[in-house]
Amino acid sequence: MNAHTFRPDRTHILAIVLIAMIAIIGIAWAPLQLGWLLIFPVLWIWWVLKAHTTVSEDGIDIGYAFRGNVHLDWDNFRGIGFKGSRTFASDAAGKDHSLPGVTFNSLPKLSDASRGRIPDALTAGQYAAEEKVVIIHRDGEQILLTKEEFADYKRTHPDA
């Protein structure tokens, strides 16, 4: 079985600890009124440790820290999407399920774990771009051309 579990990056914990230490400086001025604010770093650490997404032959298992877990069978799975830094899986009913620990750069591993049910557009795009030439104009505009298109471009733009 080719299952793979995706988890939020553990370096988040370092960032949480640093933010909590900075917050303690402010909380020290009024500990009785502001001490409750330390619950947020604790909850954030809990999320980093508990949230996960497992992709296997059986489907997608999503483990959340603060709500019930979700299982999507491949028959119920309709697609994967990205919006900002959020990754979600859509089911047959049209409901989106957030996928903790999964990023756009996870596509190759997602494709492998799902046995191609989730296409790897990232690697396909990299392969397509390998055979192309990038032209950067003085104003910063970039053009991606095939080698044949570049030869035509060179003929029509001798100053390039």
C-alpha cells in the first residue's frame, strides 16, 4: 500500500513558542487580565500535533484537531483545489474539506499516494517548461517560448 500522511510542518511549533515568548512580555504587565491569551499558543500547538491528511488506496482520511475526522472514498472524491494557502478536497455533494498539511508542493506525493487519482500538475508543468526558453524583457516582462518559437522570435527581434 502506498499510503502517505501529510502533517503541518513541525517548525510551526518554533514560531508558536517565539510568538508566545513575545506575548509573555506584554502579558507580564497585566497577568491577571491577559494571562488567558496563552491559551492560543497552546491550541495552535495542539493543532500542529493533531491535524493530518492521509492519502491511501482506501481514500483520503482527514484528521482535524477541533472537529470530527472525515473519510472520503475515491468514489466520493471529486477533486482537489487550492485557494491561497488553503488546500481542500471536494466530495460528490460539492462540500469542500480542508486538507491539513497539504500544500501545492505536495502534488507529486499526492499523485503517488493516490495512484494517479490526483493528477500531478506541478511535475507536468516542470517537464513542459524544461524544453522552453525564457526571455526577460528590460521592463521585467517574461515570455516562455519553445525552441522553434524562440528562433522565430530571434528573427523578428534582432536586438533581443
